Amino acid sequence: MPEMSLQRRLLGRSGIDVSILGLGTVKLGRNQGVKYPASFTLPDDRAARELLTEARHLGINLIDTAPAYGNSEERLGTLLKGERSDWVIASKVGEEFEAGESHFDFSPEHTRLSVERSLRRLATDYLDIVLVHSDGNDEHIIRDLGTLEALANLKQAGKIRAFGMSTKTVEGGLLAARHCDCLMVTWNLGHREETPVIDQCHRHGAGVLIKKVLDSGHMAEQQGSVADAFAELFRHPGVSSAIVGTINPEHLRSNVRAAIAATRKPG
């Protein structure tokens, strides 16, 4: 038995069980154009495999990736060979990162192409979760571009199990909660503005994944803030999981310890 193991929560009405911490994998595939406080070198395959093994040992079953994360999807397709049933894989559509810059395409045609490409890269015949990687124009994407409808059709076809949106605005999040299986929203001790979106998701049965819970690493120097963030966040019944992006196994263990302690606290 592992010395510590994370709780799991349902991802809204999707029927998918996710660990309360998920592993973000941008640092497996991309170190350009990122907003972390320090530069880093991409880990080699051995280090990446050891990180994934440690994550699984700690009870993490959720992996977050995206086409915009460099070659993260391709690497995961190789690293997770033979382990597909052990993981809930979340990927995205809409954002591409090429030649050091992001560009966006939310058309139904590109949405379908992107999902099929992710399936090939990840060496799987289904994706558990697919999110729209918003450029900030959340409401326009939802109302006018047909992206969510394309994802709904892919779900109907069995290519994905749940779909939703990684939103950037409160208004967009409130609207998306009515149309999606799950959302990814920003929340941390310095940014609580999107709490109404979490409330709305809970009312409508949509799962919630949290991004930037540790402020993209900028919280690391603040004593006690990681534990405080997890304690406050996981009190909300609408929160399914928080994504932490690290390639440092000790940082991962520390975050897991803090999350376990937070969920054991009364109240």
C-alpha cells in the first residue's frame, strides 16, 4: 500500500472518477512561451517515466495535456504504453503552438482534426476529456463557432467520454456551465473571481478542474500558502480536481501531502 494516496471525486455527471490532484504535462513537451517563475529543461524519457510512475503511486490518475504543449501528447503516447486503463487523459482543442507562438482555430473541422490527431499521438482510441483551449473570447466560441457542438458529436461517436471548456472569463464560464460536462477554471488565493463559475457548475452538474491553483509556481515561496489554497479549494463541493504542473518528484509529493492534509481537516 502507498504511504499516501489521494481521494477521488466524480467529474460532475460524467461518471468519470478523478483524483483530486491531476498532473499537468506542459513541462514534458514545451519550455518556450511559458509563464513559470524559472526556466527549465525538458526531462528525458527516463525522468519523465519516473515522474509518471511516482504520480500513479501517489494515487494520481488524471493527466492533463494539449496540442499546444509542444510534443507532450506524443511523449505520453509512448510513456503510457500498456497503462491506458490506469489513467484519465484530458486533452484540448483550439490552440496550436508553433514557431514560438500560439494561434487558434475553433472551427468544427479543426476540432475534429485535432481530436483525431490527439488520438493518434496518445496511441488510444478514446479521450476521457476534451476541453476547448479558449483564447479569451469564451462567449463568441460558445455561441457562434460550433466548437462545443462538434465535441458533442465526437462524444456521441465514442471518441471522447466528456467535453467542456477551459475558460478565461466569468461570463464565459457561467454560460459554458450550461452546455458542458466539465470546465477548467482559474482559482487560487489571489484569484477567486471565478468562484461563481464553480458554483454554477455545481448547480448544473458539470465537473470542475482547476488551473493555476498554485499561481503557475509563483506561490511556491509563500510559507503555508499551498496548504491554505488546497484547504479552501477542496471545501467546495463543486471542485473535482486541481491540475498541478511539475517535473520535480519531490514537489509532486509535497503537493500530494498538502492536498491529503487539506481534505482531512474538518469543516
